[in-house]
Amino acid sequence: MAEPLKLKAAILDWAGTVVDHGSRAPMGAFVRAFGHFGVEISIADARGPMGMAKWDHIRAVGAAPAVNAAWRARHGRDFSESDVDAIFQVFEPMNVASVRDHADMISGAIEAVDALRARGLKVAATTGYTRPIMDVVEPIAALAGYRPEFTVCAGDLPAGRPSPLMMWYAMARLGVWPAECVVKVDDTAPGIGEGIAAGTWTVGIALAGNVAGLSASELAGLSDAERGALRAKAAVELGDADFIIDSLADLPGVVTEIDRLLGDGVVPRLGAGRPIG
């Protein structure tokens, strides 16, 4: 009789999942980059496509009706693919600079990763950040004690999130299969989407990441009702995830539950949506 399946690997996002509580580093850079071209965007505009590769993110922001209208008013034409390239050239160095100030580990993240490894799971990462951005973030995280086996960055493969390519590449490098023996953890809908597309379990981050968009101190200052409203918002934005938790600190408990489900013969269903929390 075959042994029951168990989780073999966790593939984690970076900003808003492991570092940078509230995923704040990219926000100001997006706003300033569009402002460099005379177009004002809001933080909400900037946060909307969070989790995508940054080229795709810029493209999505520029294509939003209100932003495109502002671009047309300023430049006399619609937002175009050449504008994506031009903004990216301004955005990337801004983001490289901003991540230095937003690379603190999220509380409980290192302990959660240590607990996963103690159970025998391998830990790797995918990110919407480019390699030059991660070249700044990874050494800071390493000094704090977080070292995934490797990180797959936006731009490493022909397509980023929500395609499954980064996940499949990570699974191949880790040497883990089948997909239901892997869990993807992310604070954005595109990041959850890449896990779903790859056939893995998915866990969304409700309070420590992009959905809430708050620093740890700002979140701590909220009432229970306000935190509950943010969880409800996450249930909408990340509702295709198999589980939704407040922060990575809660992941070991979910791993126990997934192992139980796998032992009972349950595997993730695409878009199953079993939020908890």
C-alpha cells in the first residue's frame, strides 16, 4: 500500500509575506515613477496589480481607465508599450533604493520557516521583484537569518505571475513532485494564481501583506473590528486560496492541516477557495 502523501516544500513570496510588513517598498516607487512622467496615480492604483512582474504591473496600472485618461491628458495619446519600458527604467532604481528601508523580517516569519524545515520541508521563493532588487533584499534577509534555497525572480523566465512557470521551475530545481506536495504562500492574487495554475496548495496572507498595506505598528493600532474588516477584504481578494491566514507565523498550523488532508486523499482543486482564519 502506498504511503500517504505529505508536503515536501513551501515556496514563499518575499515582500508582504516574509519581509516588508504591508508590502510598502514598491508603492512610493510606482507613484514617483508615474509622477516623473507628469501623471499622478494613487496608492490604490499602485497596489491593484501587486504580485505581477513589475513590467506587467506597470502595464496594468497604465491601462486602468483613470490612469490612461490622465496619461492621454498629459501626453496627448494613450498609454503604450513604449511607456511601460520608459517607466520601468525609472521605477527599478527607485525600488532598489526603497527596499533598503523596507527589508525588515515580518514577525514570526523566521520561526515559521524553521518549523517547516524541522518537519523536513524544503523552502524556496518566487517574487515579482527583479534580480537587481533581490540582490539588495536577499543579503539583508540573510543577515537576519532567512535563507531560502533559491529565489526565482520576475524576468528569469518567459512569463511571470499568474502563469505557473516560476512555480514549475522552482519545483524542478527542488526536485519535488507531485504538485499537491507543495504549498505556495503569497499576499497577492497573482501570487496565489501562480500556485493554483501550478496545481499546488495555496495560502494567502491577510493582514501582514498587500491587502492590508499597513506597517506592523499601524496594524497593531487597529481594533478587532477593523482587523476583521481587513480579513473580510482578503477573503474577497485572495478568495481562490485554499487557506487564508493573518501572517506567515500561522503557516505551521496550516501545514499540519494540509498533511491531514493529504493523508485522507484530499488534493487541492483549482480555485477551490477554502479560506480560514
